[in-house]
Amino acid sequence: MNSNAQLQLLLVVGAGAGMELPFWRSCGAQQLILVEPQQELVRQLARAIQSDAGVHVEPVALVGEGEMQDSTSNTVQLLQYALIEDSSLFLPAQGMRRLYPNLRDPKPVDVECRPFSDFLSQVFEDLPAESTAALIMDASGAELSLLRSVEPRLLQRFQWLEVTTSEEPLYASGSSVFAVSMVLEEAGFKLESTRVPPLGIGSVLRFELDVRAVRLSSLEQALESALASEAELKSAHALMLESCQQLNEQLAAQTRELAAVHKSTADLEAAQAAAAQQAKQAQDKLQSELQAEKKLLADTTAKLDAERKAREDLEAAHTAAAQQAKQAQDKLQSELQAERKLLSESTSKLDAERKAKADLGAAHAAAAQQAKQAQEKLQSELQAEKKLLVETTAKLDAERKAKAELEDAHSAAAQQAKEAQERLQSELQAEKKLLAETTAKLDAERKAKAELEAARAAAAQESKQAQDKIQAELQAEKKLLAETTAKLDAEQKAKAELEQRLNAELVQAREAHQAAKVAHEAAHAAHQSSHAAHQAAEAARQSVQQQLEATRHEAVELRARLEAEQKERMEQTHQLTEELQREQAKVSQLESDAAETQMRQAMLNEELMKAEAQIELIKDLLLRDEVRLT
């Protein structure tokens, strides 16, 4: 940047009494800020400035980090020497004592102070970023701590700096030409020139902002940041690859589990279909047997009605018989009534009825031939009825056997369904445990399988209850069949209820199968979701890889630019080395001149000390004269 450009701001730290005010004004700054903590020098500055509107005086001491005595009072202790311009915040070092052998102890004075970094931040707050500024610092040994306390970005707001310091540290702060140069070079400044200050003590170093060095430093930081980002991206890529591999393994495991579930579901569906087929066949068989039984009972009822009619005809014949057979006929009629009752209750009562009929035949021996023929006919009909009842009993036994076989088949189907259900439940529990770690969507499948389990348990319970009820109804049916024909309607109603329950059980089985199918579809959807997540992770990995390749490409270009900059910098360093050698020769000459100047300065100091003593004496005389005059 051009150091001759128009300055918006010139900051002078350690303005003193304003001996170099003409030089500061010659810099052409639009705004001039003078910082001086000593009140006497501030008053001299005010007289020198007079009413210049572009000049502002700050009567504070600027301090580095941690140099304030008390943060609440904002004061610091300033050490005032006999030569007031040499006053400092630090004690004198050996270099100062060699320079002033008769140096007296300084006088401590509390002055107002502010941190240098805060002061600069406030100064630049209202200053546009593109404005130019410069800094002149004569801080009597505090320059090193002040420069170190400020961030490089604030110092880089100055286009050039002039710092007054010395080859050998004059104060306990350790400030020297070498230390100050190192701090400013690290901040991006380069030494342009050196001159002797007005009092001839120390050196005034002029530094200018090295824009190329600042840019190179920022590029180096950017490169370090890019390399760090590349390392982080590599680490993230490795983690992503590892997570993708784990996800693939989990997906493979889930695929195997889902295949096992599909197989078990297919087995369960086959078992359900077989059980449903067996139940349907048994139901059809039972229904056909019930139809045959109904037909047989209808035939029996018709025969009984015919028998009743024949008995009524026999009673009419007995009525027309002789008076002698009236009592026997009445007895026969009562026995016939008892026979009808015993015939409906049990087959065992037929024997008693036959005995009574035998007695009735003996009593009727004297009766008419017509009554005898009727009695023989009745006996033959009773034998036929007994035979028919025996056949009915045999058929009922066959029916009971068929129903027992149906019950056994139903129990076997229920047991098979229960085993398949338990196997499915164990498999579903294992699947729930695995799928719960990867996706929450499989909760629906667990819920569906739990509902299927509840439906199976309810179906098994209802099937058992239905079987028990069928068995009870069959026992009641046997008893009712022996008692009366009218109870066949109740049996038919019970069989109809059984048929409805079986149909309901089949419907529930179909619903459970549909629920298992829905659970299977949910598991398949979860598998597809996991596959989509894997594809998204793969796309993210490819995107990160592309970004990494772009970052590597930028890093390569940045390295090439840095190498070019470094090569140019090395050439400049070589040129600067040659210039430094020439300057060192000049410095040697200047050192010899400085030795002579120091001798003259020593003599001047002695003269100054004598002049100070004379001034003090004159002040005393003036005070005495004033006292006398008053």
C-alpha cells in the first residue's frame, strides 16, 4: 500500500510537550490524536495546539494486558524522572543507569489509564474500513508491551508505524529494537528506515505494512484450515463408510430375518389352510350325519304314530268285546298307556312291557279271537320297534364315534395351529428385538403380530369352548333322543349354533391370516425404507467425496500459489539481505557517529542538570521576591 496516500488518522502515543508537532502536521492527516498522561505536558500541548480543530488530546496512559493496578479505579502508577520526557511505567534498567550515572530515584504518580486494545477498538469503530491510518509511538519503554497486547488485525489497520526504542533495553520492560522488530514483523510489517530522535537517545524505527506478507499469512491460515477440514472430511468419510458397512450388515441380517418370517408365515398359512379344510370336511360330514339322523328320527316318529293308531283300533275292538273281557281290556289299555310311556324313556323298559303283555295274553286266553290276534300283532310291532331302536342306538354310537374323531381332528388342528403360533411368536420376538435397533417403523409389525397372537389365542379358546359345548350338546342330544322326538329341534338349533361358531372361527382365522399378511407387508415396507436410507447415505457419501475432491483441488492450487509466493519472497529476502548488509555498513558508521553523539549527549546532560539546578535556584529566588513583595 502507498504510504504517501492521504491519511485519515494519525495516532501519536507519548506526544510529550509536542516538540514534533510540525512533523505530525506535515503528514497531512485529517484527524490527529495525541495521547499523553502527564498533566504538565498536556497543558504544554494545549498551548502548542491552540484552537486546531483537527487535533484531539487524550490525557491518559495506555497500558498493556494486566498492567492496570486496579480495574475498578482505572489508574496506573507512572514513575516521573527529573527529565520529565523519560517518565515511564517501568523501572530503569542498567542501560538507563549507564546513560545517566547520576540518575535519581523516580517519583511515583497515579494517572488515568486505558487498555491499548480497547482504545484502538474505539478509535477504529467510527473509522471506515478502507480509511488510511498511521501510528507514532514514543512510550518510554512501554512500546513492547503495548504492541504485544493488540491483535494483529488491529495493528494491520495502520499503513505505517514509527516506534521509538533503543538497541539496549533502558527500562525493565525489556523493550529493544530487536524485540519490537520481531513483534511487528510477525504482525505483517517490514522495517523501512531508521532515524535518530530529536533528543538523540535511541532510534526511531519506521515500519510499513507488508500487504503481501499479510496476504501470505492469511493464505497459510486458509491452507491450514483447508488441511484440517480435509482431515476432518477424511475422518468423517471413514466413519461414514464404517456406518454404511454396519448398515449393510444390519440390512442383510434383517433381510435374512424377513425371509425366515416369510417362510414361517407361509408355513402358518399352509397349516391354517389345512386346518380349515379339515374343519370344513368334518363339518360337512357332521351335517350329513345329522341330516341322516333327522330322516331316521322322522321315520321312527311315523312308525310310532302308526303304532298309536293301531293301539287305538285295538282299544276300539276291546270295547266291542264281551263284558267278560272288559276288565282285562281295561288292564290292557292301562298297560298299553304305561308301555307308551316306558317305550319313550328307555329300551330296558320294553322287557317289563313284554312281561306285562304275556300276563295280558294269559288273561285274554278266554277273550275273543280278535283280541288275541290284535295282541300278537302288537307284540310283533313291539319287536320291530325294539329292533329299530337297537339300530338307532348303533347309529348313534357311530355318530358319537364320528364326533369323537372330529373332536380329535379338531384338537390336532388346534395343537398344530398352537405350535405354529408359538413358533411364530418366538420368531416375531427375535425379529422385534433386531428391528427395534434400526427403525421405529417395525413397531407396526410388532403390533400386528401381537394382535395375531391374541387372535390365535382367542380362536384356540373359542375352539376349545366350542368343542366342550359340542360334547355337552351331544350328550344332551343322546338323552333327548331317548326321551322325545320334540327335542330334536333343540338339537338342530344347537347344531346350527355350532355351525355358526365354526364359521366364526374360520372368519377369525382368515382375519388373523390377513393381519399376518399386513404385518408382512409392513416388514417389507420397512425393508424398503432401510434400503432408501442406505441409498441416501450412499448419495451423501458421494457428495462428501466430491466436496473432498474439490477441496483437494483447491488445496493443490493453493499450494502452487504458495510456492510461487514463497519463491518470490525468497528473492525479496535475498534482495533485503543485500540491502541489510549495506545498511549494516551504514550502521557501523552510524555507531561510530553515535558514540561521538553519546559523548556530546553526556556533556549536554551535564549542562542540562546544571541548568535545572540553576532553574530551581532562580525559582527559589523568584518565590522569595514574591514573598517580599506580598
